[in-house]
Amino acid sequence: MKKVILLTGAGGGIGITTAKELQREGHLLCLTDLPKSLDSLKKNHPELVKETDLFPCDIRDLKQIKKTIKNIVSKYGKIDILINNAGVMRPEGFVETSYDEIEEQIQVNLFGTIYFTKECISFLKISKGKIIIISSLAGVVPAPNHSIYSATKFALRSLSLSLGLELKSYGIGVVSILPGTIDSPMTNYMAGRNSSPMAYLNPPISPTYVSRAIRKAIDSEAPEIYVPYSQGLMARIGLFFPSLLSKIYPIMAKKGISNLKKWSEEGVFK
């Protein structure tokens, strides 16, 4: 049965691969992003845009969120699945991070997700739908130089787990996806900034792995899905021993810095 799926951050790497994955299954896709990102989507992926609906929306603006949801419901009469994918990262040491960059990350990653979720709840109650939240392994273990981004992802993980318990009585499922470093424009941008060595302990994974995890989440009752599972397992072990992290961090940072240099020279980051 076709589902009406609302996907935020549709113009990014994960958004595009997820939209294509869901389009192949015949779902009715409502894609949101900034106008500039949607223009790029139209230009570079006309085959995707042809059979989907685009809704320009600045996720930092609650009025735009309300308007977007109103337009979707006016057309389709329902929302079955909300995929909170939109996110930004501004890698930098905490001391050097500007207030504008702090606010941007919190507004997009956290408030935008909270607002979209809250505005969709009444419709998801009717459809007995699902909320999927894209968090990160940076929401499980600390990521120096990504402190604000990491803080928002920790918060999203807590939000997802809390809502999973709270909304169960309404028949609404909640799943968070926690990927490692993704091969995407965001990662290429990150490599040119003062980013965390922790992000380079493992090679960047294809966004396809994340889109498949999102597809799995639609029918899954698991509260969390880690991508890849092995990295998620190590991250959760580290979470139980925070005092140990400070002792092994220098070793991990050295490896991460070495990998970043190597992969940069090999052209992994474009």
C-alpha cells in the first residue's frame, strides 16, 4: 500500500538516495529542503523530481513548517511517515565556534526536528504512522571539534527513545538511525574544516547504506538502527566507559588524523 512520506533535507546525499529508494517502491514522496537545494535536485535528478512533490521550507522557521504540512495534508489527506533527515554540521573547536554557527546547528538539527515532529503528530495518530529520526554515532560517543553538532545528535537520540515510549499508546512507532561518517557533500565540507579526528577512524560509508536502514526502519520495531552495525557496537561500548575514552582518545585521534591525511591525498574528499 502506498504511503505518504515526508522527508526533510531531501537535497542532501542521504536525502537523495533515500528518496530514490522509496520512489522505487511506489510511495508518495513529499520532499522538503531549502529552495536552493531543491533547485539543485531538479537540475541534477529530474527523474526523481518528476514523480515527487517538492515543498521549499526553511526548517528553522515554524511558520514555514506549518505551511508545508498544511499543503501536504491538503493534497493527500494524510501523512504516514515522517523522516527527520535535515541537518547541518559546522566543525570547529568550541572556543572558535561563532554564535551564529551554534544557533544554526541547534535550530536545524534539533528544533527543526522537534517542530516537524510535533506538527505531524495529530496526523500520525490517525495513520498509526512512524517517525524516523536521523541521529549519528556522534550522538553516542563524544566528538571533539563537533561539540555542538554532537550535542544536537545526543539530544535527538534521547528524543527518539523518549518519544518511542510516549507515543506507543497512539500506535506511532519511533526509530532513530545512527550512521557513522557518510560519503557526502557534508563530509567533503567537513574535511576542509577543523573537524574531529574521530570522524576518520573508519572510511566514509555510502549514503546507500543509510537509505537502506531508513527503508528497514519503516517496518522495524527496533528503537535504533546503527549503520554500520559494527561501528555502532563499538560506540555503545565506549558509552559505558566515558572515563576510558579520555585515556584512549590520543591514540584514536592520531589514527584519525593519519587516515584523513591519507584519504585526502587519495582524493576521497572532493
